[in-house]
Amino acid sequence: QVQLVESGGGLVQAGGSLRLSCAASGRTFSSYRMGWFRQAPGKERDFVAAISSTGGSTYYADSLKGRFTISRDNAKNTVYLQMNSLKPEDTAVYYCAADHSTSIYSGTRGGIDYWGQGTQVTVSS
């Protein structure tokens, strides 16, 4: 049983940066692979990034590689998404996700164990 709460979203100008945080409840946070997904209105929820349970490996959507960085601090039960060089097409609700399996590394959605409530990111042109 894991509860995820995202924060850090907001309005930013194109080219700017935001850092999203996802705080997880429970004492088993370190056993979960974590990830970020995003969903624009009328669109599917798409994979953004994932990170291994220890933080030693990271995975990114090809289109986002180099601009976004996922990290985690297991002592704080928190995963982060640093977003740089933001573009209007990055506008979406960003969701934190937790998964016991490695399926999240490949961007799958159906097998996600827990979802956060989402935080809105809006990038103006």
C-alpha cells in the first residue's frame, strides 16, 4: 500500500525549468521502481521517465532524453523530475507512479501498482 503525492507543477515560460516532486508513504518505498508519466487533455497517458529502486539506473522516453532527469532520495521517500528547456508540447498533467516490476522501465501503464493524483505543468509559448 503506497500513497503518492506530486507537487511542483505550475506555469513556466518556454525554455524554463521546473522540478517536480513525488512524496511516497510507507516504509517500502525503496522496493519500488518509480516513474513519471504525463497526460495532455484528450490524449493517452504517456511515459516520461523511470528509475530503479536504488536509483542506479534511469530510463527516459526517447524524445525527452537530455532535457528531463529523474532522481530519487530513498531516505526522504521522494522521487523527482527535473525538467529543463521546457516546450509548450510538454504541457500536461504529470503523474508519479510506483511499480514492483521492471515493466515500468519500458513505459508500460497497465501494470503500474500505484498512481499519484497528478500535478499540472503548463508551458507558455
